[in-house]
Amino acid sequence: MKFTQYLLTFCLSLIIVWTANGQSTSSTENAFAFKLSEPISLDGILDEEIWKNQEGWNGNFRQYFPSDTSTSQINTRVKVAFDDNNLYLAAVMENNGPRKYVSTSLRRDFRGEQNDAIVFVFDTFNDKTNAFSFGVNPYGVQREGLIANGGNRSEDFSLAWDNKWYSQAKIFENHWQVEIVIPLSTLRFNEGAQNWNVNFYRIDSHYGERSTWSPIPRNFPVISTAFLRKLIFEEPLRKSTANISLIPYVAGRTNTNFLENTSESLTPAIGGDAKIGIGPALNLDLTFNPDFSQVEVDQQVTNLDRFEIFFPERRQFFLENADLFESFGQPRSRPFFSRRIGVDIDSATGQNVQSKIIYGARLSGKLNENWRIGVMNMQTATDESAGIAGKNFSVFAVQKKVFARSNVGLIYVNRESLALDEFQQLFDPQAYNRLLGVDYNLNSANGKFTGKVFYHRTFETEDVAKPYSFNAYMLFTDIHWNWTISVQDVGKSFNPAVGFVPRVDFKRFNPDLSYLFYPKSKLINRHGPKIEFEGYWNETLGTTDRDINLGYIVRFNSFAQLEIAQKNRFIYLFSDFDPTRTGGETLKAGTEYQFRNVTVDYRSNPRNMFNLQLLGEFGQYFTGNIQRITTQTGIRLGYLANISMNFNYARIRMPKPQNDADLVLVGPRIDLTFTKNLFWTTFIQYNNQIDNLNINTRLQWRYAPVSDFFLVYTDNYFPGDFMPKQRSLVFKLNYWLNL
């Protein structure tokens, strides 16, 4: 099938969707925000007159889980008020008697359906696509985040966004309640706005229930923005203050490299960020000499794949409004991947090394209700000793809302390398990489249809054949049926140097189909079969990969989940491959393999003090066989301590001359939350595939709102004799100052 046929088929599908699913999901029941003449006293005691008045409370929450056909077993009510400077929220979460509450930690930005919490969602531009989220648990732990792309997937919810807001929670015998003050300068909205879209949802650990004020069908994510209702303000909103924040830092680092017999004495560093609100809905982020030493290390994995493994971004500067840049493309073809910035290759060793970022600037946000824009520029330093030329990275992204909840986006990515001595100009004219792409994202008004079609093209010094990536994808979901279909074509010369594309020169076809039953059972919430097909081929080799998987999934009312699948795989090797990745004899390019295995994926009730995630894989593996088990066990000691253990063991047996392998990855982790402001995390990882033992321990003290002191110690050893490889100690102190 040719590209034009792909595009025509997808466009015809979109026309059908627009015709059949254009109905609105708006509700006649709205919330009301009352104008106050005086600010409230934030103490968690709802004794102000606005809260005492029984009118204007929003209740009648509906169950979302385990069922969506009844009212909540316990009452919840929310009330909203505002003045010229702040948004005020009050919520009362009733119980059917005294009880204890679950908080997995006292650390900010809690996440998980096992917690007790109340969450408030505000779509301030009424696009039912992007929203702010604020949550509080009974112990007063806060979380704030951003919802993007309609909230269709868990990945659309990010807790990376930080800003100042205030809350107090109180626990009583038969209920708990919360009082919140959110400065209007913290939010982005149109000046003079009369209404927003809104929803409130509650997580209750005792009944294992989630409930929402605006009903959401249980086959959609609870963060879905398709079902928001209106919040009507008594008067149009005004912005009386600017949102300008300065976040300076001071840091120090000492480092010893035992392999190269080099050391670095305590080296101080200073830098900082600035956040400047521009107009009602744009934000300018600036960073100078950024330091990411406090960022937690990646969780290692045993790599048995033929391609590069994706590790998510963890650096704070790149995470805020990341959806504007990183929602383009899809997991196998990302036009922009921020971890390419500040990481380079040492010309002497061929290994990834950190390259210093000198500065960065990003302008992002809304121009109006229909347009979003993101512009970013970053500059890295030259390191002549490592043969690394400094690079300048520029990214431009714009999205235009179309129809009810869909959008069209354009992205441009440019990487320029600084010229070294032999060039007179600033940039090396031969060392650039550029990408231009367009994406269409479909979100139907009723949320049942989502999809994406994109075309991206890269540009370099030399003209090459097929430097493009194309994908068309459609997902349909209702209470029982769920089907997806995707076609993809990545050209052999597609090369986004600032993106993530683990393989090129392939065409891919991927339809999936599943069905869910909802029994009347106290044990099982839903269950059903699914079938998945994924095929890769190219014009030269024909079929290179094929997976046909049959599975069955069971979701329990306790939040536990079990999935069993039988997988049938075909692989054609277009390059030599060591199946154990231990440096043994390779399987030769041009050979092909078919093998079958069974996988079992179980996740226990996350509300329990002890919980378990287990993934087992058993069966054939190329010319041999594999038994692989991956577990994550956890013990929660109230909200003070979380102790977990990641364990990955792969037993691979291959006929000669290939290597057998027993690959072990062990990662104990201890997370202590002494108070809501003092945390200590220790993470140890032993990986015999790379012959390394890593120890990372991090102390964090949040001494003021959104202001922290970090002390981080990292050590790496050879596990056999505990000979040290590399050791570092860093501290960092930052302070959030609102002007």
C-alpha cells in the first residue's frame, strides 16, 4: 500500500468520524463561583460565611469505579469562590464512620489510585483538551499537574508543573475536609473570562471507590476532559498581578574517577531560572547555567532488544509544557526528544557524556482559545578535550484547535553545531540537522474516537532518499469494544538528530481488538480477550518482524489486575545480533527465526501494605529458550516509609556457539518521608549485564514553598571485588522568589 493510499484511507475514516460523532457532551448542570469581598482565612476550618451557607455546594458525585451506573457510596461536596486575586475551594469528604486513610507518602505530587484524595480539574480555555489539576489528600499533601491531549492516556497527565498555591486539610471523626487558595496569577486564562470547564473527583481507599462530580464512563481515563462541565463566575475574571518568579541556585560538586585516576575538588556553581507570565496565557521560562544534579537516576533495565531503549526525561526545565513539543509523532518516531540536549558522544570513548548547557529559553502557552505556541532555544558548550562542539537547539511548535476537541500542529526542530578553529563563521555550515513536520490529532466530542496522522521530514547537508516518517492511527473505545489500527512508514534516511527513532527503513501495520465483560461480581470488575497483530516489512527484505498475540485480561474490584498472553513472533535479522548482549557469538544477518512464549502479568491491590508486580515470560527464544521473571515488591509503612525491590532475572539457554546467560538486575529502594518537607531516598542497582553496582542516595529538604536543598551521593563499583569506578557528592540549594 502506497503513502497516498494510507492518507486517503485515513481521511475517509476521519470524515465518517466527524459525521457520526460530532455531538456535544455538555451537561446542563453547572458549578457556580461566588465573588468575595474579603479573602478567607486559610486554616482548614470552614467557618467563613461563604462556606456556612448551604447553597452553591456541588454534590451528587457519581461512581466511576468499580461501577459507573450509581451514585457514590459516600457523600462529597465542593464549593468555589473567588476575588480579584485568588480562587478559593472548599471540599467536604464524608465517610460512613471513623476510619484511617491511605497516603503512600508525605512527598508532594503523590500519584496512584490507592491514595485517599480530592482532585480539582480546571480547563481555563474551554477547549476540553488541556487543563490544570490540583489535588490534596487528608494529611494535607499537595499535588499539581497539567493534563494534555484530552487526557486520553495516563501519559497525558504530568506532575512536573510546579507553582505556588496553598491548602489546609483537617481530619474529623466521620469526614475530612480541605480549604484551598490558588492565586489567579498561578493560572493561565483569558482576561475577562466568564466561565471555565471543570470537574472534581475523589479517590477513597476504604471502599476502593473513585467518584466524579461530572459523570465519566469507566472505560475512559478519570482524567478525560471530554466530560467536563461549566464553572460560571459571578463576575468576569480579572488579572491584577503579574506572575514573575526567580529561582536562583547555588551548587557544589566533587567527583573522583578511579578508572582514569582523575579527581575534581569541590567545584561551586551558580545559575538559575526565571518564569515570566506574558499576557494572560503565555509563559517565558529562562535558564542560565542549569544544574540537574538533583535529578534521580534512571531505573536500569535488562536490555535484550536489538534497538535503543527509551528513558524518559527527568530534568525539570524540559518537563513543564513538554506536551507542546513532545506530543508530536509517536513512540517509534519522536521528532523531538529533550534528552538529546545536554548529552553528547565522547570522541575518544564513544560513550554518552554530559555536555554543559549554557542557557535556555522557552516561550509556551496559549495565544487564545484556539492557538497554542511553543518556542525553545538551548545552547550547549564546546568541550575540546572530548572533541565535542557546542550545539544550538531550536524548536518551534504551534497547534490550532479544529472541530470540537481536535487540533493541527506544526513542528520545526533545528540543531546547529558551533564551528571549530578551521571555520571563521559561528556555525559549521556542514553540521546541521533540521526537521519539519505536521500532525493532526483527532479527539471526537464524545471521546470515543481518537487518532493521529503525521508526516515529518529531515534535512541535512546531503540530499538523501526517503528522509521521512509517516503514521496514521485510529482508536475507538466504548464500554465493551476497543479497537485500534495503525499504519506507519519510516524512510531509510529519516534522521532526526534531536528525536528518538530506534529503527528506520520499515513499514508497519498494527491492528488490535479487545472486548470487555462486566460481570455482577464482588470479586471481578471486568475481564475479556484481546488479539494484537504487529508486522514490519521493507521493500528490500520483505517481512522482518511479525507478532501475533492472544491475551486475556482480568481487572478486580480491589484494583488488582491479571493478564495472560500467548505470543507468536517472527524475526528476520538484518544485522548480526548477540541474543544475550553479553559479547558472545552473534546470530548472523540474513537469518530468520520463529518462536512462541507465554507471558503472565500480575499486579496486586496497591492499597495493601504489601504489594507485588510480577511479569513472567517463558518459552522459545531465537534458537534456544528463555525463562524471565521481573518483579517489583513493595512494603508501605504508613506514609513514613516505602521500601521496594526491583528484581529481574533472565535465564537464557542457547545452543553452541552462542552464549548461555543468567542476567540479574536487582534494585532495592528505600523512600523515607520524615515530614511533608524532609525526604530521603536511597536507590541501589546491581546489573551483571553491564558489570556495575550503583548506589544513589538523595536527601531533600523543602525549607520553603517550592524551594529545596538537595544533597546527593553517587557511587559505582565493580560488583565482583567492589573496586570503585566513579564517586561523586553534590549539593544544590534553590529558592523560589515571586515578584
